[in-house]
Amino acid sequence: MIKPISESTITCPECGHRKTELMPTNCCQFFYECENCQSVLKPETGDCCVYCSYGTVPCPPIQQGSDCCS
């Protein structure tokens, strides 16, 4: 099995601020607070986490072919 990429750069849809974060490998991250504008990001409809919605790389479970985070 291919090792998933563990970092993703989240872009805030409110202010455009970008930050590279280390993604959790054992759970979904449903909320993320932008350090620039303090907006709380939530996954878009159909996505399991904020990395799948706003990141440059989807979360590790999705990278490995899982339907959703566990």
C-alpha cells in the first residue's frame, strides 16, 4: 500500500489565508479555525473533512481509497 501524504495546505475561503498543516491519520477533522480571520471552516457537502474541502491534498483515508474517515 502506498504511504499517504501527511501534509496539506488549507486555504480559507473567507480571506484566502493559506497554511500547511499535518493531517490526522486516525480521524476526520470536521472543524478548522483560520488563524488569520478566525472563520471556522466545516467540510463542504459530500466531503468528510476540512482537508478534503479546502486542502491541497485529501485526508489520508481518502488517499488510501476508503469511502470515509473512520
